[in-house]
Amino acid sequence: MSKPLSIVGSASAALAGLAVLAAALLPSGWNGMAQGPALSPATAPKPAPQAAQQPVATSATPQAHDLTAADAEAFLDGLIPTELKADDIAGAVVAVVKDGQPLFAKGYGYADVGKKTPVTTDGTLFRPGSISKLFTWTSVMQQVEAGKLDLDRDVNDYLDFKIPATYPKPVTLRNLMTHTPGFEESFKNLILDTNHIEPLGPYLASHVPGRIFPPGAIPAYSNYGAALAGYIVQRVSGQPFPEYVDEHIFKPLSMTHSTFVQPLPANLKPLMSSGYIAATDPSHPFEVIWDAPAGALSTTADDISHFMVAHLENGQYNGTAILRPETVELMHSRQFGLAPALNHICLGFYESSLNGRRIIGHGGDTIYFHSELGLILDSHVGLFVSYNSAGKGNLSDRSMLFEKFMDRYFPAPKPEEPALASAKRDAREVAGAYLSSRRSETTVVSMESAFSQVKVYANPDGTITVGGLGGSEFKNMREIAPWVFQSQKDESRVAFVRDASGRPILCFDFPAIVFQHRPWYKSAPLNTVLFFGSLAIFVLAVILWPLTAWFRWHYSRPLELNRQERKARSLARIVCLIDAAFVLAWVALGSFAEQNLSLLSDSFDPWMRLIQLAGLIGVIGMFPVVYNALRSWGNRERWFWGKIGETAIAIACIGLTLFIFNWHALALSLKY
């Protein structure tokens, strides 16, 4: 799960808010490269077949601090309160484990700002979002151990509904655990502020996403896939998923204040931290997540420290095992990655690397809670941090804390990579615009991809500039190995591989998403012109309609039009008004939905249909508008600039129609 970004402030960014909504359950990886052999399937695109050069260290290793409870407290006490104040965050909690035992845990700030209720590690519940998936994947592996599940069997064998056979190869549990089932993104009913929740099975059966990639080929992070895995556990175990996790994970690990139940049980409800956009804003209701196994966990810092210990110590906590050692080793091993030089996905966990250390873990976000969990396997150390507010982002995000933690306790020299002679040629080859693999391809909200694209620019010196990757920051990167580029500012890297058609695919530090080279008709500049350029013409035409009428009346210059021409001209303005309303409705939806996710729910369907009706009228109205423009040029009495105006309106209608059909804005299905 990655941290939602503020999108209010520009019209295009407001529409791109639909992309941010999906990030409510999207993981955020750490920067850097994970070492180890690639385990990509044979069907995956192949990287350039050249070996990377070894980095050259240029400085001595910084002095590491001893990781003790006292030092951790002094370090975090000096860091987190400053962060909370600067970012307007209400509260946070941190837990550190080491050598099979909880080492340090502490709460900071407030669980309830109005009541001044302090955050505690054993009595304050936080929502760690997609970190919940680690419990789902652990449950799956327990059932694999029990012989009830096979990672490589068709998931349809375990379901009471069917995943459509879009491709010859079936979807397997291994695909679900590596985010390679090929599902398109789902937005609807993701997070709601209501106590109503549909049972997991019927919900999943009625919300099956389209399949846009063959299984095992392209990673595309999927909340639906994780929820599907949780439902499979429910089916084969005979227990509702929350009950299964409680009996087989929470109780053995003494996690007495943890639950997947929504809304919260009566005994835990008073312990729940409030959620905030910012500490100075009002608190928000408990978030109900219908894809429950993907992100519905409520837990304390003390509880989740027990889970970290279990995964660091061969599946055991205080002598009680939840997994066999060989199963834990399998879960932590590399399973999928397109670029050998970058991080890979394990079975549920994903890799990252900082200061040369391999780390596995998961991040998680709801709208209000933002969390990170990382395990440094070879050092038997784990870190968990969670914030109960999105904050203003003035100082940092949650990954910053992990980076500073690593710099203090596991420092390493910063290597200097040699430049390559092929840099300029390779930079030109990979330059272009890229679409995220985590996207809606066929649904009514696929248009969010029209504006949210990653851009790669080739610089004259052989470096590249990457923009739109994990935020608005542009990063300069230089080639350190064939088609592998290192940031000149931090440890982040990107790498490129070729797809079956020879086009580049952009891979980055988070291995569950890649970016595919987009076709020209999907380019952000073109679609921005079609969408917002058309809007500008529609608004201008509507505004000038009464103004020019007054001008002609005032100066006694009436239009020399017959009755039919007057009707056609008036109809063109009415179509402009409807088209402008259609575009502005989508902009408003993208802006408001980030603040109120209940908009993207079944209850919004009538409004969605109304928006689509406006779009349909606009498409039909394009034909008389074009006819009116053509007729205007045949009337010698019409002003030249009037003819230009009618033509501009016709072009705008054509442009918007192309946009509507290119991005499925009139899709009959409202499964999005």
C-alpha cells in the first residue's frame, strides 16, 4: 500500500485521484536493489543479456550504533515527535524486535486529539492496511502445510464461483501471492464509512475484475487477489476468515488485541484510535474494507511485534509455532521479478534493500492510517511503524523512518557506480511514457490512466530523468549496468526489460507493479488536450452565447440565419453545456472521492449513470454540431470568426468523443 498523495489543486490531478484511491490498499516499498538470482517464469519478458558491473565503494563504512532498547528510545524520541508536529499527524506507534524478543515499543501523540487520549502500544488499535495481507498469506501457507491447498492448482477448484478463463493458463495461489494473476484494478466498494459489510463470498463473486494479463507474466498489485486467497482459506478450513486468523495466528501468538472483524467487537471498539487526514482536522469514522483479507486488520504495536518475531524465528514465538521452518523459508524466498537487478516478490512479502541489506516486508495504507513493516532477516531485527493521520507531508513519510533506522543501526558506504559507454544510446531507447500495470483497462474509471503516467526523458549527457514514479518528484538517474539506472540522489533504481514485441517495460524498486510503454493514442499530453482542451472550448462557448447575443442586440447586428440554422446553432450550444457538465462531473468525482470513498460504491451507481447519460448525449450531439459547423462555411453572411468558433466547437466535440470511447467512459458495466 502506498501513501495517498494530495491531489486537490489542479483539474487533471483531481481526476487522477481515482488512481490514488486504489493506493488506499497499495503497498509502498523501500528503495534500493535486492541481491540474488532471478526466478522469473519462462513466459516473462527478458532483460538485456549483459551482466551488471560491480559498484566501487568510495568511503569507509559509517559507525553503527548498538541496537539496544535505550538507544532506540533516544533515537526515536528525537525523531518522531518532530515529525508529528511538522506533518500535522495526531499519533504514531513504533515497535522493534530483535533476536526473538520484542526490544522496544512506544506510542507518540494522541489516539484521540479532542480527548487528549495518548497512544499506547498495548491499548491503542491501529489499522495497518495491506500489512494485513501478510496474515492472509501466512494463513494460506498453513493450509498448504495441512495439505488442503496447492500453490500451483487452479483457484477455481477451491471456489464456489468461477474466475473467467480469459487465458488458457489458470490463475493459481502462487499467482495471487506474487500479484501476477493478471487482474485489472478495482476501485468500487474499496473502503467505506459504513458499518454495513457484504459477506466475503458474494462480494467477491459479484466483483470479479477483468483479466488483462496472462497469469505469471506481468505483476499488477491486486487487493482482489489477496481477498480471493482469504476466501479460499475460509472455504477449505470451514471457518469464516476472521475466525480462522483468530484461532490459528492471533491466539497462538498471544495477539489478544487483534481482529479482522468489522465493525469492531465491543471489547475492542473503545481501544480504536481515531483516524485523521491531519491532526488539526476532525476525526473520521472507522473504515470498513470489503476486501477484508487484503487490509481489514486492527491491531496494536505489541501484538504485531509477536508476528514479526514469528517470521524472524522460523515460525515460532515463545515456543509456539504457526509455521514450519521450511515453510517460512519458502515464504521469504524470491518468487517473481522481471528485472534480476531489482527487488523481487516473495510469497506475499516483497523485497527491498537499504545499505546493502536484504529486507522483506510490506507497507499499508487506508485513507487515514499509514504503516510500514520490515524484517532484516540476517540480523533477526524487525521494525513496525504506523501513523493515524495522512498529515501534510512537510517533513517525511513513513519510509523515511525506516531509512534513518537503517542508517543508524546498519550503515554502509555509499557506492560509486562506473558510467557506461552505452549510456546515451540506452537512454534514447528507454525514453517515453509508460502506463502502470496496476490499472483499470476496461471499466468506466479506466480514464484515470489518461493522466497518471510515468515519463522518461533522455538527457544529452546520457542520464535519464524519470517523472511520475511514486509522486511528483523528477529523479535524475545514470546507467550503471545495461538498462539499469541508479538515482543520483538516493538508492532508488529503475531497470528496463523488453516485452514480447520488443518494447521496454519499466521496473522499479517495488516489484508488484511495472510500467508498460504506452501507445501514442494513450499518451497523457494528447488526452489532456482532448479532455481539458475540449472543456475550455465548451465553457467558452457557453459563456459567449449570451454575451454575443447581447452584443448583437446592443449594436443592432442580428445574425443573418434562417430558422433551421438558428436551431442548429442553439443546439450546438446546448451540446456544449452538456459536454461541459460531463467533464466537470468527472473532475469533481476524482477530487471528492479521495476525501469520501463512499462515492465509489453501489450507492453512487445512479449518479454514475447520470454522468454517462450526459456523455452519451454529447456523443450523439456531436453529429448535429459537426453539421452546423459545415453549414456555417456555406453561409456567406456569417462572420469569419463565427465560422471559426463553430468549427472549434465541432472539433472539441469530436475530441471528447474520441476520449470517451478510448477510455470506456460509457461502459455498460459498473463493475469498477
